[in-house]
Amino acid sequence: MTQADAAGTAGGARVVLLTLATGQFLMALDSSVMNVSIATVAEDVGTTVSGMQGAITAYTLVMAMLMISGGKVGALIGRRRAFMIGCVVYGCGSLLTSLAPNLTVLLVGWSFLEGVGAALIMPAIVALVASNFGKEQRPAAYGLVAAAAAVAIAVGPLIGGLATTFFSWRWVFAGESVLVLVILVLARRFADAPADHRPRVDVPGAVLSAAGIGLFVFALLRTSEWGWFRPKPGGPAWFTLSPVVWLMLGGVLLVWVFFRWEARLVKRGAEPLVDPGLLENRQLTGGLTIFLFQYLVQMGVFFVVPLYLSVALGLSALHTGALILPLSLTLLAAAVGIPRFLPRASPRRVVRFGILVMLVGAVVLMALLDPDSGPEVVTVPMLLIGLGIGALASQLGAVTVSAVPDEQSAEVGGVQNTVTNLGASIGTALAGSIMVAVLASSFLASIDQNPAVPAGVKTQAHTSLAGSAPFLSDAQLEDALDAAGTDPAVTEAALEANDSARIEGLKAALGILAFAALLSLFFTQRIPGAQPGAVRAAGDAPA
């Protein structure tokens, strides 16, 4: 009996699995728990909605940049050690975040330290499941770990709403620190994943991939202030164009250089960070592409809808979390129910169904939003979007893992985590950028058309909001105008313009997310038409 077999059959196996599932729960929780509290956190640390958008994006971006390298580090120093070091870093980040007095400390604790910790933890979880359970036990173990992530996404908004409403959002991160301590104590029971060789860490490849991804997403974040192509007034210009253009081009170029470098390593017989040959696998690239779009839409929705509820309507974090709960319920029901009750369903059909339902949900919400709409308009769209996300979650993990031999599953897991976090970063950055840009233009257009606003005020508004406009509630805007001694007629006109502009910005963000969902349909042909087991039983290779 090997150590793995012993761990898999002993009573302690349940503790090991529960600990790994808890770690996965914690990683997924941070992606959804604070979205319902964006306005509260922003006010507490002295920043804006755009500042919080940057913090949320930076967290997933750090993971996307470091996930593959984190998997290599785990193979180098041992998966259990990487998992425990990651937990220590993550716990320190959570504790620092809970004490953050300003945005800078929040960025260091939440976005950077927690992101680095997660990049070590998540790849290690996959390998530790394999080393602690026999082959016959692994499917159920992986299923429980995946379910833990789905549960975290489902209950995250409600946990964040409860903590923020009755205590403080800081309690969420303080609680994470305590949970990390419990995980560290229980992690001593893990059987470490044996290394078949001592891997070589491809440092140039790690730097190139991280820099390329980082430059691209950073540029996307700056579009609201710098402009997409033409520089905004007061913003920087490089060769008469917005720096966004050059940074995006630089990011894409670095990613291309990265893959050329990896191909060169393979030709020399050296160990690459990522095998470029994986890109030739149609099933794998199809699954990864849909993963990218799923998380882009998912995190974009998780950013936009809470803003509508908490800022535009002024609802509490708890009320906001409760209204997002329908999405969580259908997500969990589909993610768990489809594999259980439809185990032989065609992955391609389920994925297409999920994308279409997600698309319909986004379009319905976009159509229903108007300045007079209430919180009830989000219920049906949330049910539909959650159902779509859950349908995708029920299939895509198996699609990507089954596309490669078992010995490459850990590498694919690292790439998959990179793609999902990249999608989350792009979704939050893109939705926020489009929302702010449309908000500013709509607000200024409304002010220009209102005869009650003096010409001098219109000129001042254009000068102040040429770069971007803050996403403010009516109360925040009214307080700011009163403090500036604004005429009541101008205040009323500004409030009307802000109300209309917020909705226009939100609808534009939902529109770009709906377009992304529609675009992903073109890649579903690469998803296999039958479940992996059924394909092999018929004597066919995966498509």
C-alpha cells in the first residue's frame, strides 16, 4: 500500500478532502464575496467605484499572471509545502486587508498578497487530490472540490451582504485569516505529491507571460481615463495616440514572444513553462476559450449588477446579496444537477444551452433597465444567467482535463486557472471601462441639452469630466453639489442627468457582456459531442 492509498482508505481521508475543499472554497469566495459591498468598501477606504474596480481586477490579474509559475514552484518544492506557504501568504493578505485604512493597503493585502497565495494554493490542490486518493476515488474527490468552488460563488454575495450590513466587510477577511489557520493545522495530514523529476523553472517564460498579460489588462483598466484610441483631455499621449493602444499591442506582442520562446525550449529538449503543443489540441483550446468567455461574462455581471442595486437604487449590502441569490441558486443547481441527472448529456449541447441562457439573461436585463425600474427587474435575468453559468461549470472542467493524457492534467489545470482568472480580469475591467465611458458622455449630453444649466457650468462640467465620471449615488452627488454651493435648479438638473447616465452606462456594460457571450458560440464546435467516457467506449478519440 502506498501512502496515497493509505490516505485514501483511512478515516482521515475525509478530513484531507474537506481541508482541500475548504481551500478551494476560500479561493473562489474572494471572487464574489465583496462585489455586493463595493460602495461601502470604497467609502470606507476613501476611494471610488473605479478604485474598487481596479482592486477586484488586480486580484484576479495577479492570479492570472502567476498561476502557471505557481504550479511549477509547487512541483519544485513539493505540493504540500507550496500549499502551506500559499496559505501563509494568503492569510497575511487577508489580515492586512481587514485592517486596510486606504486603497493602497487594500491593494497590497487583497490584490497582491492574496493573489500570490492563491497562485500557489490552487495548482497544489489538484496535485494533492491525486496524491492522497487512489484513481477510483479521484473523480468523486475532484467533484467535491469543484462543488466547493460553486458553493462559494453561490453564497459569497449573501455572506458579504450579511457581514457588511450587520458587522463590517472587514470581518469577512478577518474570518478568512482564522480559516487559513485551521487549514494549516489540518494540512499536516496531507500525503505530498511525489515528484517524478526536479523541474526546471522557466524564468524568462514566466516573466514574458506575466508581463504580457499584465500589460494588456492594465491598459484595459486605463481606458476610462486615457481613452481607447484618441487621448482624453489631460491624459497622456504617445505618438498622438492613447497609451492604451501601445500597451495592448505590447502585451499581445509579449505573449507571442512567450510562445515562440516556449517552442524554442521544446526544440532544444528543455522543459517549457507551457507546452506550445497544447494549442494544437482542438478540444482543449475550445474548452479554454469558453472558460475565458464564461468568466468574462460572469465577473462582469458580478460587477455591474451589484452597482445598480447598491448605488443606483441605494440598497443595503444584505438586500443586494439577497437579490443576487437567484443567480447563486440556479448556478449551484445546474452545476451539481446536470452531471447527476444527465450524465450522458452532450457537452457541446449543454455548453451551447448555457451560453444561450446566459445571453438571454443579459439581454433581458439590459432591456428592462431604465431610470424608473426597481430591484425586481434583476430577478429573472439573475435566474437565467446563473443557470447558464452553472451549465457551463458542469461540463468545461471535464472537457479540458479529458483532452490530454493524465500526466499533463496538472499542466492543463494551471493553464485553465490562468485563463479563468484572465477572463475574470478582462470582464471586470471591460465592463467598468465601458460603463464609465458611457456614463460620462451621457451625463455631459444631458447637461448640454438642459436650458436650466448655465453655460459656465456646462463648460466646467466638460472640463472636469473629460477623462471619466464617477459612478455616484444621488445622495453622494447631492452632498457634493450642496458642499459646492450649487444653485438648486442646477442640482436638480445634475441629479436627473446622473440618474439617466448611470442606467445608460450599466446597459452599455451589459451590452458588451452579451456580445461576448454571443461571440463564444462560435467556439463551441470544438467542444466534444459526447461525454469523454462515451467517446472512448465507441473507440473514438476526443474531438
